[in-house]
Amino acid sequence: MKKDMIELVRVSKIYNTGDISFSVLKDVTLRIKEGEIAAIVGPSGSGKTTLLNIIGTLDTASNGKVFIDGEEVNSADSKGLNRIRKEKIGFIFQFYNLFPTLTAAENVEAGLEMLDIKKGEIKKRTAEYLELVGMGSKMNKFPSQLSGGEQQRVAIARALSKNPKLILGDEPTGNLDEATGNQIVKLMLEINRKMKTTFVIVTHNPKIAKICHKIIKIKDGSIQ
Amino acid sequence: MKKIYIKFLRDLFASKWLSAAVMLIIACGVGTYSGIEMSIDSLFFTKDKIFETENFADLEVLFMPNDINNLPGFADIPGIESVERRLVFPGEVKLKKKGKLPGRMILLETLVPKVNKLNVVKGLPLKENNFNTVVIEHFLEKEEGFKVGDNIELQVGKKVYNVKIGGIVRSPEYILSSANPDYFLPSLLGVVFGDLNLVSDSLGFTMINDIVFKFKPGVDKVKLKESISSRMSKLNVEAVFTNKDHFSNRFLTMDLNAFKVYTPAIEITICLLVFILVLIIFNRIISEQKKEIGVMLAFGYRKREILACFMFGGFVISFLGVLIGIVVTFIVRNTFANTYSSLLDFPVLYMIFSFKTMAVGITVTLLLALFAVFVSVIGFLRLTPQEIIRGEVSGAGIIRFSVVKNLFMLFSKLPVEIRFGTRNIFRRPGIVAVTIISVGLALAVSISYIAAVGSFRKTIEKNFNGEKWDVVVDFLYPIMLDELKELRQEKEISYSEAFFRRSVEVGKSGAYEGARLFGINPESRFKEIKLTDGGIYKFSKNENEAVLSVDLADKIGLKLGEIFEVRVREGKVFNFKLAGTIAEVTIGQIIIPFEVARKILEFPDECTGLYINSSSDPKKITADLRKYEYTGNITIKQKIVGEFMEMSKQMVKTISIATIMSLAVAIIFIFTIMNLSISDKKGEYVLLKALGYGKKQLAAIIISEALFLTVIANIICIPFTLFVTDFLNLRMEKAWFKVYNYFEIGDFLMVIIPCLLLVPVAVLYGIKKTYDLNIAEVLKTRVIE
């Protein structure tokens, strides 16, 4: 039986702005298995990105427990959270967030350099993953020389290259036309099939949600 | 190198103008400190080197003229390398054009002196058996047009000498000359060197009144001076100067030290501005990259690794700034040293490069810049990754204060582009406040330098105007008061007052400093003794009270009320109590009552000079005074004030380099802040362009914003100027004399007007950037963000 990659138990997130506090997530409990592709869907302001950020340890829950790959993250200090992100999680963003002054290859290498990997291995992996996402021929191009879809492919290669168990995507196709978006989704499915990587994707696109193994619907901070 | 470091470096170089501003301000910081310090070191070194190579006398003893046969020998005193005997007379040189110039005739026993060498610039040196031919100091050629082969007329007392010029020379004694060193002011002096036989022939015997000594290296100079003084105690010694006491050396040392007084203000200000500007720029760079930092944190990069990246980037940019700063150092050093050297007409200038000064300049500036980078990054990294990625509501663009809103109403009649521009500065109150203060501070330093020199000039003017004399005559030797009756009754002289001036030594516990004793009438109508504590000193009945120049009291380590010693000729010592200190232009003075001075110096019926009141033309009085054979220096107040004014003009020239540096820093600040502001408002500028705003209107918005900011900085700089000028004048008091604060509108306008005129230049790049903005591209980016 597959183990849980993500487990959230009665997680809440409350933001305080001056005297006013508002709840973004309310008692969220969910499980995502290893190798699953899960889509988080919901209207704007429903708490999708907050949920993704808490899973990605970019933000902390106000209440409740969060487990990533069996490890409880609530009690981890910033060093511990950093380690979890470094070893277990890869991120893909809506606007790709490639470093504009680094080439495609350098962007991937930058993601690998803080890991304890030898230089030769970094080069090898970079080439391998860029090849995997179909960007092998454009590895020396700067982001401004690439199309949106190509930039997102590089971002995926960057996220994948450190072999994370979990990849989190915040609207990874949100900034792409439909055809390019479909290509990216296909790529993610292929990677999931080949490498058994768990994907959690925030999306507005029902077509993408349908392809996923699991759909988490969220509204007003609660799972539906 | 790790890719992430490469990324930060490329990012820094991609934001060209931000990096350029950081590099420039660091270059200014390094260059100002190291350049000014090295230029002063170079000038000090040059002065000492000239004295060394030209065998400047270690000791000079001036006494009342005596027969050469009555002089003691010095051959048995160990440590003396050379001794040369001379006859020195003050007088007047008749100029080629109309008028006369205070002069000095120095008649030499050794025609090619080893001590105080005469460096022949043109013509020939002095020759034996040709005593009607003289050589002249180069000033007479340069300023008054005397040439080799010309005849020159020199009047000493009543006697007129008409001699031929055989050569033009430079002497280390007269790197700087002074007609009357008692007023401690360089002034044009016609110096003529000749053969002692010129006078001996007419007198029938050889008269000497001056001996110069050169010591062997490594001797105990103080001990040697004591031995020589005691050997000469039977002569009527007027003054004993070590090379440190000599006017040229003393004035140059004091003047260069006075420049050192001014330098910390600009150094501290530029250091502060380096810190602020780097802080602002790096804050900006970081906030522009917040998404990328968020991505890095999401990757698992640790905050200290990100900090290291920024510190590395900061170091590389700062290092490049340092390299430019090294070039700026040479420019500042050479400009400052050359300006000063040419104003003082140094025969040569040796440039010094001090690794230590350079290292201090580089280290301090670099550390400040890196500290600013550290503060910027650490402040940002305190936020959580989520806060960094999401960003915070900055409040930019929100006007909170009703006062400001009311102020806006004042501008409601102005054209819309000017309203837009001026209101912009209220949208980022923090950064704008820092900018205004920084620009204000930089301008204040510039103005303060000008105001400090103005205060210097006005104080001298006021001090001299406070003294009621018009002319001072110093006699060649002490004269009985009875003998002065005729002179004092000259019709040009309405009132006169005698004084006694002589060189003495002042000290305590057996350690002495050379000083000029000044005995004046306790009820003097001419001279008011203004104490450093602000009061006016009145001589008490206790005749053992004295007032000392503050520099002298400090050198000896005397406190008010303390007893000290005054050593006069023949080694006699008298005790005095320190009743007060003065900070006058003339340094190294001790003032006591006239009668007491005459008593201790054993000239009970004589005086050495007169203060004179006259409403006549100074030329007429000079002519009257020259009738008397004992007349030495004649000092005309009007002329001396004019010479001080001339000197302050020269100070302005030298100081203007520091002023320009401060102004440059202010402009770099305006350039940076305006470019930041333009980058922030890209969206608004493209909207304006989309609405049909043309180049003129866009330029008007930017210029009005920059001008408005500069005008406020100009207002802010006023209190800063008052404070910095006061600080500079206080430091000048410590270094030389008490300078009162005087401010003129012109001092402010001299800096403010160029600053306002430079504002459009500072924003030119920013204006061009707005012209080049692509409407579609920027709007697209804005939507995405």
C-alpha cells in the first residue's frame, strides 16, 4: 500500500491585520498519497495558494498538524523547514520565476548547487533534465529568449532536477495558451509515470483538474 | 563560481545606473579621503624636502648689530656643521613702477652660502670684489619685473643703496616671505642678497647682526641651542629661531594644519552619504528581486547563503568603485597639491603615495558600503519566505497627512505636470526624507567651507578694525623714548603709543618654547586684549601677570593661574602667572605691560616700535618715518588687511576642490533617487504617454520633482550649514585663531545656484529612460504583476 506523501490534520491559517483577524483556512484535513497527482481547485480567494504554501513549508499553519513524507513540519525550525524544501520539494510557479540573468542551464544548475552534489553531476543532471523537458537544444538561451511554454519547461526541469518526492505547482499553466498548457500537463503526467513524483497543482482549469488522480475542492478556506 | 553568485553579479551589472551610482559614491569616498590626506602629506613632504636639500638653517640668532671682531667663535662647540654670519636689515625696495615694497637686505660674509643655499635661477651668483652687484629673490622678478642687469634701489633707514642685479635666486628662507612676521602673514617682500663689504666699506668695519647654523645630523638640537645661546649671551640678542620657529616653516606648517582642520567634515559627510546611498540602492535592488529571493528560499537556499550572495555582489561592485576611487585619489591629490603649491609658488612639488592612507580610505569606505549592504539584506531576510514572495502593502502612493494634502492645494494653480512632479515626492516619505537630509548635508559641507573662509576673512577684518592704529613702525633697535619726540610730532601723526617687542623663551620646569614678548601700554587706546573666554583683559596691578597665545599655553601645558617662566637674554628667568589666553592671528605671543617688558629686558627707557594714528595717506606717513635712520618695518593696517583678504581668496581656491566633491556627491544622490523614482513609476509614465503626454511634459514632471526635492534640501541645508561652519571655526580656533561665525547670502548662493543648475543634468538619463519606455510592454508587465 502507498504511503502518505502529504497529511494535513485540522489545519487552520489565520491572518491578523491590525485589530482584524481573518481565517484563510479552516480545519483542513487531507491526505495525498505518494505518486499521486492532486489538483487544488476553488474560486479566487478561497485559500488555494495558502494551502499550497503551507504544504510547501513556505508558510506555517496557525493550528493543526502538517506531515510531509511522514515528517511533521509544525515543530521544525527555519533550518529544518529549509532542509525539507531542499530535499523533498520542488516548486513550479505560474510566472515561471526563472532568474532572468541566468541561461536555462544555469537556472537549473542554480537549483542544484545548494545540494551536496559534485560539479560534474550537476552538469550531467542539468543536461539530462533539460533534455527530458525538451529543452536540450536551448539550454544556453536566456529566459527572455524563450517562449512562455519553454520557460515553464525550464522551470519544471529546475524543480525536477533535484529529484524531489513532491512537486508543487501554483497555476503552472495559468500563463500559457491552451495548447502549450496541455503540453506542460502531458509532461507532468509523463514525469509522474516515469518517476513516481507526487504533484500538487493549484489550478483554475477544470480540464487539468480532471486529468489529476485527486481533486481537492476548496471554498472559503474549507475542503468541500 | 556558484551560479547563484553569477546571477547576483549579472543582476547588479544589469541595473547599470544603480551599480554606477554605487561605484561613483564609493569612488568619491575613497578619493576624497585618500586624495586630500595624501595631498597634505605631499605638501608637508615637499616643504621638508626643500628645507633639507637647500640646507635650511637649524638655528638663526638675530642680535643688535655688532663688530665682527666682538663675536664669539663656535668651532669648539661639537655638533655644528656650518656657521655663517650675515647682516640683515629691513628696508624698502623702490619698484620699477611707482611705489615702494617692504624689503630686506641680507649681506653675506660667505657669498656662496652653505646654510640657506641660494639656488641661482637666472644670471650669476655673488662674486668676490663685486659688492655693487647683488642677487634678488625670485619674487622681485616674478611680481615686480626686475631682471638681471637692472639696477635696484634699496633704502635702509636713511641710507639708499643703488646696486646692480647679477642674478635671480631662490632661498629656502623665503619660500614664504613676510614683511612683518609679528602679524604672521605672508606678504610680498623684496629680498636682496649682497656682499657684506657693501656696508663694511662705508662703515670702515664689518658689522654683523645675524648668524645661521647648520647642525650635524643626529645631534641634540635643544642642547646645542642652549650652548650657542649661552655663548652669545653677551650680545644683545633679539631673537633665537630654530627652523621650526622660522616664519616660512611655521606658517606653512600652520596653514597645512589649518587645511587638515577642514578635511574631517567632508570625510565624515561623504562616509555617511556612502552608507546611506548604498543602503538605499541595495534596498531597491533587493525589493526588485524579492520574487527571485522567494524562489531561492523555496528551493531550499538558506538565508545566510542569500546574504552571502548579496555581500559578494556588494563587494564586487564596491571593489570596482574602489578601483575608480584610486584614480579619483590621484586626481584629487594632484589637483589639491598642485593648486596649493602653485598658489604658494613652491619651486618643486613631490607627490607622496601613502599605502597606509590609501588602505584606510579603501577599508573604511568598503566596510561602510558592505555594512550598508548587510543592513539592507538582513532587514529583508528577517521576513518569512511567504512575506517575501507576497510582498507587503508598502503604502507607497498613499498620502497620509492632512498637512501634506493641504499643502497640495497651494500647487493647485500650477500646470498639471508640475503638480504631478512635486506631489510625487510625498509618496515615498521615508526615502525622500533620507535623500533630502543627505543632499542637504552634502550641500551644507560645501557652503560651510565657503562660510568658514568668509568667517576667517571677516574675523580678521573685524579684529583689525577693532584695533585703532593705522600704522605700526618697528625700529631697527630699541630707541629711547626721548629720541622719538621729533618723530611723534610729525604733522601726519595724530597720536602714537610705544610698545616693546622682543623674542624670549617661555616655559616651565626647564623646558622652553620660543615666543614673541609684547609689552603694551596697559591703558592702550590701540590694542584690546580679547580673551578666549570672551572677556576683555585689563592688566591688574600685579605686574607678574601675563596673557599667552592659546597655542603657546597649550604647547607648554599651562593652565589658568599657573606660574610659568620667561627666559630673556643672558639666561635671566622671570616668573609670571597665566592670567588668560588669546587666540589671535599672531601665534606664539606673550603679552605683558609695557613697563614690565622694559624692566625685565633691561631697556628701562626704550621702546622697539610705535602704534600710530593718522588720517593721512599711508604713503605720506611712510615717507615721514623713513626720514629716521632707526626706522625698520613699517606696517600699514589697510595693507595688512588687504593681504589677509588676498590670502583668504587663495584659501577659497584650494577649498573649492572639497566643495566641488561635496556638490558632486549631492548630484549623485539626486541622480540615484530620481532614477529610482522613475523606475517605480514606469506604469504611470507609460499611462501618461498613452494619454498623449509629450516629451516636454514628461521632462517637466521629472525636472519639477527633482527641483522640488532639491529646493527642500537647500532649505534643510541652512541649519546644517550653521552647525558645520561653527564646528569648522571651532576647529580653526584650536589650530590657529578664534574665528567668529559670519554668514553671507552669497556663501549659500555660490553652492545652491550651481546645484539647482545641475539638477536637469542629473535627471537627463532618467528623462531619456521615460522617453524610451515601450507603452505596450510596460502595461503588459504591469498586468501580469
